[in-house]
Amino acid sequence: MNFHITLSPTADELGQKAAAKMAEALNAAIEERGSARFVFATGGSQFETVKYLLTHDVDWSKVEVFHLDEYIGLPESHPASFRKYLKERFLAYIHVKAAYPIDGEGDVDAVIAELTAQLHTAPVDVAMIGIGENAHIAFNDPPAQFDSDAAFLVVELDEGCKNQQVREGWFPSLDAVPTHAISMSPKQILASRTIVSAVPHAAKAKAVLESLTRPVDPMVPATILKTHCDWHLFLDDNSAAQVFPL
């Protein structure tokens, strides 16, 4: 297993370093092939990384942006909508070659078919992949479907995932969280040339510990990232506390 861990004292510094790595990899792809393909992750843990990524000198007009996951049936106007996040926090500030938000309100089969067709035209250069409190990657909650060859899956959210969304303030109660989502599959995530995971905050410490110390296990979905040839994990003091105690 060949992966890289970068430690930072704060979430803000973590965001700076993770963003710099993403920009470096995107620029390398643009220099080599004239364009780049980027998978974008959403969620509160990515705030700092997204903020700093927008400060880097990347020719976004040569970058195609793919969306990682989205709730099924949630209106884009809802504060928790991930395509709302993608558009308002990222796409509103740059001009990209193309963007493919996931429409969770549309015909799910048709949405997945169209996204898959677009995604399979060329490899992804950089995937921005967070790790959830239950060690999910995208919305692949345990037990994750490691063996699926599909690019995108319809997944059922487990209680740990839904509780995280409530604690982070995206929904007022557990009952308000959608039960299902469209998510990029583990195999599709692993098909990316470079994976960058920005994982700050104490709430992620247990997931980080299990992801790094347990064998590859669908009950701890993020363990599969250790099998990737170019995975970069960025931690702050709080998220690293159970692996690298001060």
C-alpha cells in the first residue's frame, strides 16, 4: 500500500495543503493532456479546502467537474442540497469546461445513465474524496459495495450517516434526512489517477483510526482507499488524534 499522510495543526492549514495538492495534480494533467477531469466532494469538512482551491492558478476552462453524490428527492433549494453547494460555493466563482451536477430530483435511472456516459469518455485525473464519521466515502455507507462495476449507485443511508447530517446542521431531525442517495461507487472512485482526502475535525478521529489500522473491509469503506496507488490523506491535529496522539 502506497499512500501519503500530511498532518497540519488546524483545519485551515489542512485546507491550504489539500487544495495545493489538488491544484498541482490538475495543472499537471492540463500540462500533459491539455485538459483535466475533477471529481468534487461536498460537505462541511471541505469548506476550507474549497476556499483555498479557488485561490490557485488553475485554468478551469480546461477542467471538467463531476459531482460525487446527491440526495434523492431533495430540492436544489434545500440548504443540504449538494448540487446547490457545488454551484454556490465553487462553480459560481470559476468558468469550467463542463460541469455535471447530480440531479437527485430527476429520473434516477436516466440521471445515472447520462452521468456514466459522460464519466466514461476519459479517466478522472483528481478525485476529492472526504471520509465520513462512519468511514463512508461519497455516500457509500457500510457495508459498501466494493464489487460493483457501476459508476454510480443508488444507496441507502445508514443511521450513522444521517445522524452526522443532523449534527452538522444540514437537517433539523433524523426524519428529515432523505433515506437514499445517488453516489459514485467505490470502484469508480478508485479509477481516478489521484485521490485527495481532506479530513479535518475531531468527529472524524475514530473513522481515521479505523481506516488506517483495519484491513480493507466494506464495513469501513474508507479502508479501500489504501489500495490506491496515489492517495493523499490530509489530517489536522484533531482528526489525527487517535492515530498520532500529541
